[in-house]
Amino acid sequence: MIEEVAKLHILALPHTSNSRRGVKYIARLYQIVNKVGYIKMARRDGRIVGVVAGFGKLILTLAVHPKWQRKGIGRELVEELKGKRWVYTEQQSVGFYEKVGFEKILKIGKIKIGRA
């Protein structure tokens, strides 16, 4: 399962430095997060099409298969996370997070936004 999540991560987020390190590296990161935090997956037709991972109130990553983007998968995953949440994200993702109820807090390189 973790290897499938890692492959999805790389497919959805190929531009990140972690993705360029390969499936084994990403899988190891998800294994660590799973020990101290959470990994939630969205499945369609028996396949993992989206994943959100983090610990405490911090979302570390949200990845949705490119063929499933803009179909509510990301929203579904984020809305399953109850209570106040935080995420540091790139400018290109701010619109999505604002649509699901996050507010921009500050901008220092990456954007930190939170949801009450």
C-alpha cells in the first residue's frame, strides 16, 4: 500500500525535490509519517486516487492522481480532517485551500494557511 501511495505522490507532484528522489525515498517518508501521524486515502475502483498525510494539526502533503483532479477528491480528503488545520503550500495550491475553508495567514517563501 505505501509503495502505491509513493507512486501516486510522484505522479501527482513530480516537480517536488522529494519526488525526484524516487519511490523508495517517498515510501520511507510515508512510513515515518504513518508512525507519528496519519495517512488518509481516497479510493476509486479499488485504486488509491488521492492521499493526505500529516501529524497533529499540520497537513504535510495532499496528492491526487492527475486523472482524478478537479473531481472533489482533494476536498473529500481535507474535509475528513476535523478541527483546525495548517498547511504550508506553494502559491499554485492556495486557491484550492481557500475553496475548502482555509485562510491565508502569512507568506514567507511558501504560503501558510489555516482553517478554523
